[in-house]
Amino acid sequence: AGRGTTGGAINNVTKKAGEADFTDVDFGLGSNAKKRVTVDNNTVFNDQLALRTNLLYGARDLPARGLASEERQGAALAGAWTASEKFSLLADYYYQASDDVPDGGIAWDPTTGSPIHGRDYFGQIGRDFWKTSSNIGTLVAKWTLADTLHWQTTLRDGKTTNRYVISIAGLAANPAPAAGVPVGVNTPGMFV
């Protein structure tokens, strides 16, 4: 999961607060201006209370796609409170945001049936964008009423957004506008 899912994915099973203190920090740098930082911290305050924090920042340009780029931010917070052997509360919050310059595809010349040379990106500067966000909170209460009787109540609330304007190369004028040509009066920007 992740790249092919709406807004990304997080493994909520392994991102719960645990019983041991630890901190992991990872840095990554790569080609195409790739940078990524993650922090995973679990803090046990006492036998009853623990908190886990996960943070992410990542950005990169898309290889061989001109101006296309991706930027991601995320946070996952999870707390566990064991009030007694019979009652516990689990709470978590998930935040994710992306801010991308999308790639609308390869500019194609319908008269020749081949790509337009020199056009490694199809889009409009200052207009094309793709922004997503997720804010989701969950609260779980667990009761053990008897050895074979358990009650669990889960409350979840969240909001996700997916906003975008993407120029699609396959819908370009015939022939496609050349790089640097003004798009039009009502659509600011330039085809690149």
C-alpha cells in the first residue's frame, strides 16, 4: 500500500504505542532532488501510559518529467492508557498532506502519431496542482466484563481532501501548443 492508495497508507497496527522506549530517525537523499526524513519515537511514561509519535517529510522531482514534483508531510500520534486490567483507552491521530506539481502525460502530436520532441513535461505553470490532505482521529475503549466477555467501542472522525487541476496532454489542441505559447485569456500560465 502507499503509492497506489488515496492519500497514502499507514500501518495502524504497528504504529500503536508500545511497551519500550525507542527513537529511530532516518534521513534519505537521492537523485532528482529527493529528500526524506522520518522520526519514530515511543515513550513509556509508566505501566499505564505510553505515547508514540511518527513524523515524515519527503520531496522529490519526478525523473525525466521536467517541472513535475512531489512533496509529502505526515504525522501519526498514538497513545495507550491502561486504567486497569479490565479497562483501557487507545487514541490515535493521523495527518497527511501532499503538494504536487502533477505530470499530465507526454505531449503527443496527433498528426504524426508520435511524441513532441523536447517536451518532457506537459502542464501550465502557476495553474496545475494536486493537493491532498487527511486528518483522522480514532478513540477505542476496551472493557473486559468477564473472562469470555469483552466490549469494545470505536469512535473515528476524519476529513480528507483531494484538490487538483491537471492539464492532460491527450486533450491538447491539434496540434498541441508549443512550449512557451500563452494558454489563453481565461487560463493563466504557459504551456511548458
